[in-house]
Amino acid sequence: MPDTLSQTFSALADPTRRAMLAHLSRGEASISDLGKPFRKRMSLPAITKHVKVLERAGLITKARRAQQRPCKINPEALKDVANWMEQYRQYWEESFDRLDAYLKTVTANTNEPKTGDTDEHSN
């Protein structure tokens, strides 16, 4: 069984591919449209390779319409990433809640007058 999560994170590690996914979050696009922002610094074959990485990771799908191959985002693949990350979000949230509770007890203890402390000028 392939490690799809590793494949997904590997695909997401590249800023070009993340930009392509951001573009696709607004709707279908052709490979040519996805590559427009990168044409000055990247060849069409390089753009196509990025699209293939996204497709292999399951992040996008390509349809066939006559001569066109429009791409669209596959939200299910991102759902797996979100589910994996959720367990760590919960861990950190619980840790910060415990730290907050501890800091409140420490603060409360430092604000309480100590036993035997009196104000010398109260007479």
C-alpha cells in the first residue's frame, strides 16, 4: 500500500504546485492556464511535470474534453491531510490549555498576601 500522505506532503512542498492548487480552488483550468504565471521562468514540460506530481498524489484530476484536458482539485486528498493534522492541532490546543491553567494558578499564588505579612504603616 503506497504512503499517500507522504506523497501528498511531497507534492505540497513545492510553492509552484501550491500556487497551482490555489488556482484550481477557484475552478477548473487547463494545464496552459495553470502554467501562465510561471512561463517566464519555466518551460511547458516543467509545468506539465508539476501537474503530473499533483495528479499522482491524488490532489488533482484531469478530464478529457475533445482536445482539452482540464484539471480540477480533488478535495478528498486534502481531507486526508486535514484529518492527519487535526490530531496535532488537538494535542497543541490541550497543551496550551494546561499551560494556561498552570499559569493562572501561579499568578493567583503570587498575588495572594503571604501569611504573617502585615502593613507596617497601618497603625
